[in-house]
Amino acid sequence: MTARRSGREVLFRPTPGPMSEAMAWMAEVGAEWDDRLAALERQLGRTRSARTASET
């Protein structure tokens, strides 16, 4: 982000480089969480199936 003073105001302008790095990081972390949540969902499905089978 760049900043430029104009009298009493400071005008900020985003720079694309750091923003694209941040977006890449967020996508990577988001993908990791997607994998973790999918594994949790599979595990919960197995637990429910086992519990249902033992109840019959």
C-alpha cells in the first residue's frame, strides 16, 4: 500500500503485489481447511454408520 499526503489528508492506494501474495496465502490455508473439514465429515459419517449398525 502506498500513502500520499495531501494537506491534512493521507491518501492510500493499494499495491497489487502484496495483495496477490495475501490472496495466494488465503487460498492455500483455505484449501487446507477444506481438506481437514472433509476428513472430519468422513469420520463423522463412519461414526454414525457404526453407531447405527450397533443399534440394530
